[in-house]
Amino acid sequence: MKFQALALFLMCGIFFTACAQIKKTTTSKKKVTPAATASKLQGLSSVMLRRGACFGRCPEYTLTIHSDGLVEYLGTRNATPLGGYQKNFGTDKTNTILQAFMDHQADTCRAYYISRVADAPGMSYTLMYGAKKQLIGNASFGPSYLGELGAEIDALFKVDDSWKKVSEAPIQD
């Protein structure tokens, strides 16, 4: 009797161990096409990050990331550099950022978040879905991922000598 129980125990142990060793592996050789990426973006064609003024000398500029790979920068006040610049980063890099907005469901954000600090530098987003605009004002007081995406955009698209200058800085009053 003990021998049969031991044999049954060993058989069950081997069976369950063998089943646990089977892994379903599939290798997908799908190539991601620009059309497939565009469909994942659900119509999101561009995102504009605007950094605004504070009571001090906070830099004021906008960075617009387009799904076609073009990134535009406009430094207006206390920013380095001042003026308008453009650079094509390619669709892979820009669509990665745009996809991050879709992954975080930024389209469900409020139009405006209440500022809890009087002298905080402004940060807002404008998401473009074709001709439709979605504004996210005071984004730094919204969900934390909005601030993280802003920092990532600033780091990835820092203006340097490789950018093409397209306009002078606007004249300030």
C-alpha cells in the first residue's frame, strides 16, 4: 500500500512538473509599419508642450512633436535658444512619445488642473487629433505621468546645432 501511494505521488509530481516546463513560445515576425503605428495613435497627429512663465525668469518655449517625425521648437522668453527651430527625428522616435500619451490615456485628462503653487512655471499640452484640439492646462498639477512625459520630451528634443533655424524670436512688449 505504501509503495502504491509513493508511486502515485511520484507520478503526479512528474506530471505536474512536466506540464510546468512547457512554455508557449511564438515568434512574431510582424513588421511594424507606419500605418500600423498610426492606427495605434488613434488619430493623434501631434502634441505641443508649452512651458510658461513664472514670477522669476522661467524659460518660455513650445515644443511640437508631429507624427511625421518633425519636431518644432519656439523659444519666446528666457529660453535658450530664442527663436524658431525645426528638426526631423523620424517617425519612430516621435511616434514613441505620441504613443506614450495614448498608453496613458491622456485624452481623458481634464482641460485644466488647479495650480496649488502661486509661482510654479506653467506647463500645458495641446493634443491634436486631426483638426480637433484637446488642451491640458496646468499639466504639472495633473497626473504624474504628464510631468514625466514633459521631462522626457525636454531631454529627447533638446535644441542643438543640428536643428535648422526657421525664424527669429518674437518681439516682446
